[in-house]
Amino acid sequence: MQNHHLGSSLSLFTGTDLVCFRGGRTVFAGLGFALSPGEALMLRGPNGSGKSSLLRLMAGLGQPLEGALTWSDESIANDPEAHNARLHYIGHADPVKPVLTVTENLRFWATLRPGFGNGEDAIASALEKLGIGHLADVPGRFLSAGQKRRVNLARILAAPASLWLLDEPQTALDRAAEKNLKDAIADHRAGGGMVAISSHAENSLANARELDINQFRADSP
Amino acid sequence: MFHRFANPARFLRFAAVIQPWIAGLTVLLFAVGLYLGLLASPADYQQGETVRMMYVHVPSAWMALFCYTGMAISCGVALIWKHPLADLAAKATAPVGASFTFLALVTGSLWGKPMWGAWWVWDARLTSMLVLFFLYLGYMALNNAFDDPGRGSKASSILALVGFVNVPIIKFSVDWWNTLHQPASVVKMGGPAIHASILSPLLVMGVAFTTYYLWVLLIRIRREVTANKVRALQMRQASRGEQ
Amino acid sequence: MNGFLAIVRRDLRLAFRQGLDSLMVVAFFVIAVVLFPFGVGPQPNTLARIAPGVIWVAALLASMLSLERLFQTDYEDGSLELLALQPVALEITVMAKVTVHWLTTGLPLIVAAPLLGVLMNLPEDGYMPLMIALTLGTPTLSLIGAIGAALILGSRRGGILLSLLVLPLYIPVLIFGVSAVDVVIGGFSAKPQLLILSGLLVGALPLCPWAGAAAVRQGLE
């Protein structure tokens, strides 16, 4: 899972000439990006410009109409499960089952990951990092929206993956939790991880590349 | 700019040229087929004039299967090669195929009344046609069940392929079920020995039904292409409104 | 295999904690069958004649009713897209869901069937073939149904549409399931029917998870 040996001059995860066709329209066209270990990519653009669509393409949920997404020069579509093993995705919803406790929820997702060994510690420390250690045995149905979001974020901390795809992760978070998230992202990058993140928030990550999706709009006449 | 895949200009030009020819051929074949079937062929010694129902019933049943096969192939092409025309062809075929199936059911029932003394008999062929009709209905319902037309066509394509795999299984089980429950003395429709005087109008009618299908298919695909353009224009307006 | 077991375990736990779903399926099964004596009259001969067919049709409807929720809850709370993004083949995930569906509906139906045989005055010879045929047939129903349940994800009308998609495909199972019971009551061997039911199951086992996974994939795009 570790990509330290790959020189950071070489981009590990790239997209070239991507065309996204969704809901009967071309969302964006000719879009490209490149990510190397330790880097972060901030996706900018108004509603409907395709930030979420791009993150979903990066995750492999759906395929671009044209263009290529590659990991070490190999198309991610060639081996979707290998791609899944190296990514974590945070979407709009927080999949926390109401009848399972927070730990049970996290344990389920963690057991699906490769190399999940000393699991219980990893889950406990992930919860601590997001400041919700006290919720470990609380069933999901008692959680607020912000707490559910933090459980979802703890999910990606509990099992390692080199690529984080975060779709507006700050939603429903208070200021303290936002700080926790930023620290987690900084840790992840320091360890050679990569992040692609969409966000409305004005404050950006340190040393992040910015990608303004609006300039790839395809439906301008 | 419309996406180039959503604007199959070449097909439209081709369709515009070929459509009048197919229309003419259809009219001609129907004229010949109906003349041969209704006037020039003999009545059946057992069934009398009602046998002429066959010239509509049998081609309808052929077309019901032909259309489902064509639809399944189009769906496969649409899923594997993502060819937009295949999508449109499948979507355009479904109501036509369903109509042929319905026609086969109605004519079968009308034909059966004097033969069996009942409007509906659970004859193996009619029963299979009925199930096929439900498969068509399911395809069309699923195609229309989504706000995003792209989702609808993908989901219904998978359904059409699943249904296509199942058609022989259903046919086999219905035949089995039928022989189990009905005495073998029932006269089978379009029995084994077909005389040439019956066969030639039947074949002409079969070809006429096929060209009629192609004609309607062209009209429907052209209509769908236009509808897609309208939809794209509306979407462009919606996405512009946000800026 | 670990992924398969983890999903089965989690879904079973969800089913048990959510409580009454399987009991409701059985209750529907019983009440649907009980309607028939009211409809056709209580003469033992009439009931005995239609018993296998009525029990099978009710089992088929009961199995179908619970299909709608097979993927729906996971789809709504975002779990399904995360499941599709795990290093577990989506076919395995679908197979796990089908297994749980059978364990929570097919199996209770088989257990309840003898009781209904009593209510419907099923001749004594019919019990054994009824149980065997249900054991061979209900997994096929779950497998075929999974395709339908995946296809309707995100559609405007779920349940009623599902019945239109799935019921025509259930006809072969119904025909051979009923026939197996009928012939034994008539004094013949049900071997051909049971062999065909097994054949249907063996055919559905690889094909349905594959088609179901394709359907889930397009539902998530």
C-alpha cells in the first residue's frame, strides 16, 4: 500500500482528456489532473460543474465517456478491485446503520479491507482522532448528522489506503471537527498519501493544487 | 454543442433516403399478401374461412419473437459498445414488438373461438405469447421509470438480456406444463403440413410485417433523436441558469 | 470469501436487530394461503387439488415482497456505493445479499410450508416433494429477484415495478415446483421435475450474481 518508493516527480494517479456524460448532458470535457504521493488536489467550481462527478470517476463509480484514468500508467478500469483496495471515498451520504453501534459499523467496513490486522486498536484510535471516542458503543440511530459524518471519516482512518477521495467532507462538521479532519489529511499526506477533495469552504489546505472545473464546461456554445 | 454521440447525423441522412422506399415496399407487400391470403387462397376444409386469420396471426407471432430478439441484440450492443443508436433502436422496438405480441394474442383468441369454443384456451403457444407480452411490458415500464433517460435505457437493457436468456426456458416449461395438463387431441395452430397455397401468402405477409416494422422503427428512431435534441437544449438552459 | 462472510454476517445482524421482517414474510405467506378456502370454499377435495399450486404461488409472492429492500436501504444511505468500492468483487457482494435474502425469507417459508399443507388438506404424499421442491426453488427465486431488485434502484415506482419485472421470470420455477408435488400425489416419481429445478438453480447461481452486479453498477453510475 505504501508508495514512498515512487519518486514524487512522477505522477502516480492521473486523468487525461476526461469527458463526463451524466444525466443526458456533457458535464465537463477535456479535463486532466495529476496527483503524486503527498499531494492534495482541491476541486473548485459552482454547483453542477461536476466536482462530485469527477470524484466518482476517480473512484471508478462509472466510467468517463472518453479519456483515461491511470494509476502508475495502468488504467484503473483494468483491475477495479485493486483500485478499490487503494482508495477511500467519502460521498454525500454517511452510511451508518442505525441498529449497529459505532464500533460495529466501523468494524464491518474495516474487515472488508486487505491487511486489517490489529483492528480494534485502529478503530479506537480513529475515533479518538476525530474526538468521538466516547461514542464507540452508541448505536447509530442516536447520532446527529455531524457525529455520523465523523464516524464516516473515522472509517477511512481505521484502515489505510493511499488515495482519499473526499466529496465536501466538511458538511455538518463544527470547527473542532474540521480541525481534526485537517490534521488527519496532513498526517495522511505526510505519510505519502494523496487527497482529492471538493469543497465550498474558503479556507484551503496547505500546498494544495487547485483545479477549477468550471473551465472545462462542455456546454458553452 | 451537442455531443457528437447524441447527434447521429449520418444515420438521419440515411434514414431520410431509405424511408420512402421502405414505406412503398410495405404497402405493395401488404396489397399482394392480403390479396393472396384473403382472395386467392383456398379456405380450409376443416376450419373454413376462419383459417385466414392465420395470415395475420402467424406473422404477428413471428414478429413478436423477431422484435424481442432484435431488441435484445440492440441492448447487448448498447451495453458493450455503448452505441447510442443501438439504445434508440431497442427503445423504439419495444412498443412495436409489444403491439405485434398483442395482435398475436387477439387474433389467436379470435381464431380459437370457433375452434375451441372459448375465447381463451391455455394453449402452449398462446401462453408463451402472453408471458412474452409481460416481458415487453416490464421492459417498457423500466425504461420509463427513471428521471434520467440514460439510467432507464441501461437498466432496461440488462432486463432485456436477462429476459432473452429466459425466453427459451419459459417456452420449454410452458410446453411441458401444457402437455401435462391438456389432452393431446387439441388441434395445434399452423399444424405440421402446410400446403403451398397457404405458405406463399404467409411468407409474403411475413415479409410485409418485417418491412412495416422497419418503417415504424425508422420513424420512431428519428423521433427519439429529435426528442433528445430538445432535451439537450432544455438541459443547457437549466445549467446556464445557474451561472 | 472473508468479504462474503463479513457481508452475510452484517446483513444477518441487521435483519435480526431490525426485527420482524422475516416474521412478516411468513405472516404474509400464511394469510395469503388462508384466503383461498374463503375464495373457493372449504371442501377438502377442492383444497387438496389446488394445495400445491396455492402454496407455491403464495411462497413466490412472499419471496418477492421482501425483495424490494434487498438493495434499497443500502442504496439510500450510501452503503451500496461504498460496498461497490471495496476490494470485494461486486458479484460476491450480490451473492452475499442473495444468501441473506434466502436465509431470512426462503428458509422461513420452507419451515412454514408443512403447516399450510395441513390447512390446505395437502395429501400426505405431497409433503416431502413440496419441501424438496421449495428447497431447490426458493434460492432460484432469490437469485432471479436480486437482478430485479438491483434494476429498480433509484426508479420512481419501486415495488410494483419489481413485480412486473420478476414475476414472468418466476414462471418456470412455479411450473416445475407445483408439478413435482402433483406427480407424487398422482403416484409417479418427481425426479424429472426436481432435476429440472436443480438445473435452474445451477444455471442461476453463476448468471444471476453476475447480472445483478451489472445492474447494481449501472444503478450507482
